[in-house]
Amino acid sequence: MSLNTTYRDNVRPLLDAVDGLRDTLRGEKINLPSIVVVGDQSSGKSSVLEGISGVALPRGEGIVTRCPLVLRMVCLQEGEPTPLAPITSSSSSSSSSSTQQQEWKSPCARIGAEGEDDRWISIEKIESAIVKMTNKIAGTRSSVVDKPIHLTVYRPEVPDLTLIDLPGITRNAVGDQPKNIGDIIQAIIKQYITPEETIILNVIPANIDFSTSETLRMSREVDPNGLRTLGVVTKIDLATRGIANRLQAKGERDLPLKMGYVAVRNRSQAEIEGNISHEEARQVERDYFLAHEELRDLPPYFLGTDQLALKLCNIQAERIRAVLPQKIKEIMAQSKAIEESIARLPKVHSSLVECQFHASGQLRDAVSDLTRLFQGDNAPAKRDKSLHITTRLMELFSKFKKLVDKSTSEFLTDDYSKLVKEAMAENMGVGLPNFLSHPALQQLVAAEIHKLRSPCETLIDDATSFMTRAVEQIGHRYFEHTERLLPLVMAELSTCIDETRSKIAIRISETLEIEENSVFTLSPYYLDLTKRINGRVTHLKNVPPSSPVASTSTLVLSPASSNPAAAAVMISDVTVNLTSLISAPLVDQPIVEMQISVYAYWQVVYKRVVDQVALDIRYYFGRLVSRDMYDHLQRIFMSRNLLEDMRESEAAAHAREDLMTSSTRLKKAMEVLRRIERA
């Protein structure tokens, strides 16, 4: 099987470069131009590859190909030495690892896999070497894994070509195979044939209806127009009449492919047992097609392993040239992304002072972000609304205010007048009867203050939970790369927040205790409001129901109305319903006055307590993020061996090494692609 010198001179460097890229980019998510060989189990895939490469591959019943096989063929002149073979240990990343070099004469082969050292072997040992490596990678059972074996064959008279052989599709598990073996194989095939860069070499036996081929059906799913699928028809001696038309896709049930079909005749079992060489087998193949009643009149490009190899070489070269610009863009983009990831990695520190300086800097940045967020500058939130501290706290304060409103008594109602009456009765004899009973007033106010404790506790819990999330999120942002230090930072932040919560709880509890035990105000609002309400009640009691004043006043609604809110009056900045007070008998006038006094005083207490509680929470949490948190963690940092706390974890070190390895691979790949581009 020979290719002309001009073709080899023009195409060989291109293929060498891409195969070099394939080796360089092992493990990287870059899809290189590939020719993937697929077929149903026992369709003759291995025989096709043997015919092209001239080397024996594993054969047998059931699933023989249990790992993808990347078969690279390099055509060397007779006796021409192979490239020097580097043999290094893949388990060592040290640049000082020893490298042995050995010169092999063709024909020979090199076999390896990800994580395995490449080995140089003779052509005769290829079959056993593949079996041995397959068992090592996939196990001795009949399981299938997506871990490619790389085999490079150096010999004269082979096409410069790289093919990827995949496991054949099977439908039923046998023996110790997984029950879903068919799904596993199809998933592997789908992964390899989906990229647009891939040429699908679909092997189909001649004795079946092409439309029933499972792999051809899968090819149509990813290549519906058949633009990158080439059909290889095997077992041609078993074909029924009309095979020539089927190769040309002339029938209604035939599936046309842009790259067409090629029929091949592989060595029979008898020829294999008779040690018929591949060269002899190709001559038998040529003679067979010349003598075939239907096939002998077809154009040559439909027939034979030689034509298949030539077509594959041309397709491969065209595909490489077509996708080269896009591959350059992809590798540049991925290289940029990896470089950015490397830049984001934390610096590896070498001294305690350096660690303390770095930790303090990260802490300052975290405190700065939290302080800005607390002051209403939401830029550090990075579009995460859950970190808008001022807004979220205001929502909690509004919720607190609603809870307080809900718990507050209706002071000017008949029901509350009963409570007032009981309180006044319990405090009879304290003071003169014609004066407001101060002990009764304090008892009633204390009962209302007591009801504030539950809303206050709810607010403290909600605010603490929110601030915990915000502080931990910002803390994690700045210390996530120091995996050993992060748990310490999170624990100490939690301690700071707990201490702040305790301070807030004590402060608010003291505020409520003061309010419970001290009925006092300097605000003129209390006296002004009591006077206004008393005056309005007296006025409404003296206004005849038919008086036009009741109906024309913008502040007073007729008390004679059947509407329950008939005596609702806007006094100062509050709206009060005076119906119960107006209708109270004269004997209950002291009770009415007490109701009005409690109501007016509560307006003062309500505003004072609600504002003070919100102010305390803002003050203490504001001090936490702007001062306390920094001071606390700085003391912790200075007391610890940060060199050990900030030592890179084993997982982080491996991640760094992987990124550096990927970066090196991609840089080498770019150099190769640039050379191809310039050539």
C-alpha cells in the first residue's frame, strides 16, 4: 500500500503535528480532528483496522475492544529508524526525572495509556500487549471503560493515518458483563462521534439492511445529513444481489452519505490460520473485486482497502486544515481561562511574617466590603441582593414593627376599659381618688412592654441569622483559598457574631426593663395628645346628634352614625376611634381618663422603643463589621502559627499542579499550531 512522495511530504508533517497535539493534550477538553471507527459487535471493525495497518489486533468472541484504541500509523522507509523514544515515569512530576532513549528500527510499535509509561514493542507483540494493557485498565472482567490505549505503529507501506477504534455495540449482557453494557458502550460512542471535528468511519456488514445498523442510526443522530460519515462495508462475500446499488445508495431504503461507501474484503479465518499476509490478502481482495459480477464495474473509489486508506488520508488532511483556525481559537481561550485560574490561586507563603501580612490584608478587605455594605454601598455584593445589608435589615425592622402593632392592645375599647377598671381597683387607696392612679398606669404600661419581648427576640434572631450569612459569605470570599485557615476564620467569626448578639440582647432587655419600671417622658407630645383627646370626647358628648357641626367637620364623623368608625377622629398624627369613650357613663370618667392616658403614653413609648431597638441592632452589628471582627481575628492571627494554618492542602497542591500541567500542555500545543499555520 503506497502513497506518492508528494503526498507524504505535504501531509505527513501535518499529521505528525496533530498526533503530537493528541499526545500533548491528553486530558484536556480540546476536540482534535479524529477518525472514529464504530460498528456493531462482530461487524468486522478489527479486520478493517488490521487490513489498513498490517498488524494483528485482538480477536475473539464477544466484546474484544473494551477500551478505545487510538491507532496511529507512521510510514517509514525500510530500515529507517523511529524517532527517539522518551521513557519517563508518569507518576513523577519532577523536572529532574530520568529519561532513557532508545533507537528502534522499523517495523515496531509504541503502546501506552494515560497514567502508564509508553513501551516499545515489536510488531509481533502488539496483540498481546493490547490485551495486557486492556486488562490492566479495564480489569480482567468483561467491563468497558473510556480510558484510551495509544498505539503507534512504525512500518513501511502503511498510510500516515490515525484511527480511534471504539467498542462494538452489543445489546445483551453476557457472563460477568454489567447489565447496562449496551448503554455504557453507546454513551462512549456518542461522546466520541458528537464533536463536529470527528469523521465517523461506520463499519457495516454487507449481509444486513444498512438502515438497521445501530451505529449508523447513532451516526445519523449527530450527523443527520451524512456530511462526516464514511461507510465501510465488510463481509462483502455474504452480500446479496444489488450490493452495487446499495454502495451507491440508489435504493429508497439506502442511506446516502456525503463521503460515500467503500467495500472491503478482509482476511477469512482460513486465510488467517494459513498465515496469509496482509499484503497477500490485499491482492486477493483486488482479484475478488475484479471477478465480482456486480462490483467489477464500479468506479475504483468504491472498492478495496487501498482505496479506503487513500480516502481516509485525504479526508483527514482536509479536515485538519478546515478546523485548524477554530482549534487555535479554542486553545487560546482555554489557555487564557487556565492562566486566569492560576492567577486566582493563593500565593504559597514561605514565612510567618508573610502569612501574617497576607491574612491581615485579606481581613482588611473583608472588613472593608462589609463596612461598605453596611453603609449602603452595594458594590461589594456583586449583584447578590442577599448581601444588601441596609435593605435587608430595613425589611426585618418593618416586620418587627408589624409584630409590635399586632401585639399592642386596643386601648380605647370597652374590652380594655375592663382591664383598666381591674387595675384601678387593685391600686385603690394609693393616692387621692380624684387623681390619676400612677401605680395603675405603671401596671398597665408594664403589661404592654412585656408583650414587646417576643417581637424583640424574633428580630434579634432574624437579624443575627442574616448578619451571620452575610459575614460568613464575605469571609469565605477572602479566605476560601486558605483551606486550613478557613475553618478557623469561620469559627472565630461565629464567635464574634454570638458575642454581638449577646450584647444586643442585653441592651434591648435593659431598655424594656427600664420602660417597664419607669413611666416617664419629657416629650410634650403626651400632654398635648391627652388634652386633644379629652377635649374632643367632651365636645362630641355635648354636640347634639342633629348638629351640622358633626356632619361638616373634616375631623369628626357623626357619633350617632351606625358606622362603628363614626367617631374616628384625626388628632395630631394619629387616628382614634372615640365611640367607646363617648358612650361611657359619667361614673366611669376616671376609667376613660386612664384609657386616654395609657393610649397617649404608649404612643411615646412605642416610638421610643421601636426606634431604640432598631438603633441598637444597627449600632452593634455595625461595630462588629467595622471594628470588633477585625480586632478579634487580628489577635487570633498573631497568636497562631499561620505558616502551618496557611500551608497549602494536598488537594489544593494537586489542583495547582494540574493547572500548571494544563497550561504547559496548551502552550506547547499553541506552538505546534502556529508552526502548522505558518507552513
